[in-house]
Amino acid sequence: MSRGTLAHVLTLGRRTFADTDLLVMAIVNRTKDSFYDQGATWAEEKALDRVRVVVEQGADLVDIGGVKAGPGEVVDEAEELRRVAGFVAKVRAEFPDLVISVDTWRASVGRAVCEAGADVLNDAWGGFDRGLVDVAAEFGAAYVCTHTNGAAPRTPPHRPSYDDVVATAIADTVALAEYAERRGVKRESILIDPAHDFDKNTWHSLELTRRLDEMCATGWPVLVSLSNKDFVGEALGKPIGERVLGTLAATAVSAWHGAQVYRVHEVAETRQVLDMVAAIKGTRAPEAVVRGLA
Amino acid sequence: MIAAVLCPHPPLLFRELTGRQDVAAELRAACHDVLSEALATAPTRVVVVGAADEAREWTGEPAVRRFGTNEERRETDELPLSLGVGRRLLDEAGWSGETELVSLTWDAGDEVVDALGALLRQSTNTVALVLGEGSTRRGDKAPGFLDERSFPFDSATAAALESGDATALRGLDVVLADELMVLGRTAFRVLGALGRPLSARLAYDHDPFGVAYHVALWRYT
């Protein structure tokens, strides 16, 4: 069940990180209709500009996606490939050392982006296409195991219920992580993600956040995707566009509990929150200390 | 059979699940209004009918914690959602009399539906509380996204409820109902199997969250 204390590094393709490093994964959408940016980086050049900005802001990796998570316009395999494969190659050419993740559920897309230089396959629909695991193993890519409660890709929640949402999320993601390891993905390159709001209502996502330490205690590195989601909006009664503060609060709590990777829209703000939590935890020295020491 | 009440069964009818604001106040009030009118006929028994994963009689409590709240988890016999909402509505209406809780499957066949309908119709001094709702696909933000066929389907259901057209409800298009994620597929048909009422009232017909909710009262005396 637990990854235990064997692995203390996280390897994401070309980069290796210590388990105390808190990583910012910047969302880069090659979509027309994602809920937050509404097509702001649909044009390839705009998306490339976004990569340049987030790298400057301190993103450790980018997560490139070609399909909106929610329902909407059908994006078939060919269209998804058109959106992301060539783009990954361009990002790789401009940023040889940047960790590139791709958000996809399709093995065929995973193969194309790994050939183009991707380091991480963020399987946001939780092993829906099991072939994606094998692609990660073949290319030495990292693999994110997401808890979707068996939902088909792009299905919004409708009355999901759980005996214990945290226990279920842990059991399902750890099972997928162990499966990925058996299929040949490197142990230090497997992450688990409780997937806030995916087949979960706001109560479920809040409880996952509150008890994220239980998920971190499995020993598998935990990725969280909290950014501007509905559970933040419903908790505070805030529409999209007014959820950054709530997102950062959830980010701080998650960091305190031990999550390692943060998939976000706001890179600079997240970086600062994570650095502050790390300073409080004692895993990052303060930047410059004079007060009372002069 | 004295009367039959139809209510939807979204989890948000459990007040404690909607948070600081009561987002379903109007719907809950409509359910209370109609149920109170039915219970004012002084039945000796209420039969609660809803769909679930299995067909059987139940005892237990609403399974609210499965959906949320910050309460501790307790070991209890849990009712399926439809019957749990029915049980809660009866509690809120002050009903403490004899209550039977019966589920049919989501895809119950004609024979099962008709058998339960006949049994209820012959019951004396009984109110039936039937739980079910219409399309889950009434908008871009609806749980089932948008399917334009939802609108004529739900309008036809509402018209049948308002006019007491039992035949129309009993004969609803089950294939289309499944495609529109109509969780009231079985409930509507059971109501139809009760036969034409002496009077019918449709008290609520809206879709505030992309799901068609109907609240209705059919009286047989």
C-alpha cells in the first residue's frame, strides 16, 4: 500500500527533485473553452507566450492540455494531436530543460507528445485508457494517477456519494500507482492526485483537502489541482475570477499536509504561498534574516 | 388509495447539504405544501416509492453523510437516496404514522410497475409518496450537459402531471428517458400505473440547476 521510505526523490523526465521541493505546475491550455481562461491561449503563439511568462514566474513544469475537462465541443484524437503534439515540440525546442507535462487520457496522444519531448503524462481521467501507462513506461515518462471514481472522460459529477471519499481516493490512486509500477513506470516517477471536483461535490473536495495528510502518508508524491475550482467558489460564494484567494488558502493547507505538486493558473502567487509554507515547515530557509539579529 | 404525491429527490433537499444558504428553499417548500395537503386527508399509512439499484423494502435513515456535511460518520442502515429524501420530507411534515419504504430498480419493467401500481391502488387509507425527476440534461451547466430533447420531454411530463393523464406517464418513452438521464423513469411510470386521479395539481415545475423538478398531487377521493 505505502511507498514507504524507499524513494526520496521525484523524477519528472529530465529533472529530479527532492521530496521537500514544492513544485508549481503551470496550466497551459490549447483549448477554446476551458472554464477559467476561456480560450485565452487557444492560439499557438499565445500559448507559447504563456509558457514564457510562467517560466519567468518560477513554474517548475508546464501542463499542456488540448481538451477541456468538462463537457463541450467534441475533441477527437486527431484534433487533440493537432493541438498538442506540435506545440510540445515547439516548447521543447525553446526550453530544453523545462519539465513538460501533458494532460490527456489517450494513449495515442501520450505517445505523440512523449516523442515530441514530454516528460510527464497527467492522466486526468484516472486510467480510462490503460495504454497510457504503458506509453509512460516505454518513454520513461512520469505518470499521474488521478482519482475520478470511474467517471468517463469529460463527465461532470451527478450526485456522487461515498462511504468515505478520502479512503476511496487513496485506495483507487494507490492501486493505479501500483499498477503503473508493475507495468514498468519508474517508482520515483509516479504521482497520485485526489482530483478535487472530479466526481465529487464541494463537501467531498473540502474533506479531501482537510484530510490530505492521509493521502500524503501513503508515501506516493501527491499532486493537487485546486486552481479556481468550483469547490473554492461554492465554499466562498465566489464566481470564476474571484477564487484566487480561496485557491491560495487551499494551497497553503495542502502544502502543510505534504502535497508536492500544484497544478495552477496563478504561478507567481502560488510560488510565494508555497515558499512561505516551506519556510514555516522548516524545509526552506528564510530568504534574508536581519530582524533582531543586527 | 387516497392520494399520491410526486417529489424529486436531489440531495440538496437535505437542508444540511446546501451550506449556509438554502439554495433549494422554494422546491422544499413546494414539497412540504403538497405533502401536507395529502397528509391532511388523514391516511393511516404512507408508502414511499423510489428507484434504487435493487428492488426491495427498506428500513433505515437517509444517507446524508455519503454526500457531505462535517458530521462524524456513524454506522447506520442507510436508505437509498430516493427513499431517504422521501423519509426526510415525511419527517419534516410531522408524519410519524405507519410508513413503508419500497424501491424498484431504475429500469423496472412493465410487470413490476403495474403490480406495484395495482397494489397501491387497492390499498385503503393510503398516501403514496413517489420520488423521481425529469431530464438531467437541460443546459450547458446541467449535470448531463444539454440535450434539446429534454424540453419537450419534460413539458409532456408536466402536462400529464397537471392534467392527471396517467396513461401518458405510464407509457413514457423509456429509451428517450434513459438518454436524457431521467431518474424518474420508474417513478413516473408507477404514478401512471395508479390510474387517473379525480383531481390533479402541479405545484412546482422548474429546473434551477439544469434538472427538471416536478412536484404534484393526485387525489383519488
